[in-house]
Amino acid sequence: MVLDPRLLELLCCPAEEAGQACHGTLEETASGLLCRKCGLTYPIEDGIPVMLPDHAKRKED
């Protein structure tokens, strides 16, 4: 699934760690939207990004 590039420009990572918002840039991958800053991947369901940190998965090292 390819998201509209204009949508990707608007979205940023909503995760928080130690009271600080991540706001990292997201990159579309086969498994969802990856934040390279904090390593979370947000799923895309039916073409809609699920931008909830509770639904995100941590990037495996």
C-alpha cells in the first residue's frame, strides 16, 4: 500500500519517552510506518495509518 506523499509530510511519530514527544519522521515500509528515531512501526489497516503508540511494534534489532 502506498500512502499519499502529502499525508506522510503531515504525519509524525506521536510516541513519548520520559515526558518528551518523539515527533520523528515516518517512512513507509512493507510492515507499516516506521519511525527511525524511536524504532516504532505503526500499522496501516485498510489504507489508514493507526497512529496509536499502543498499537505500534518496536523495531527488532
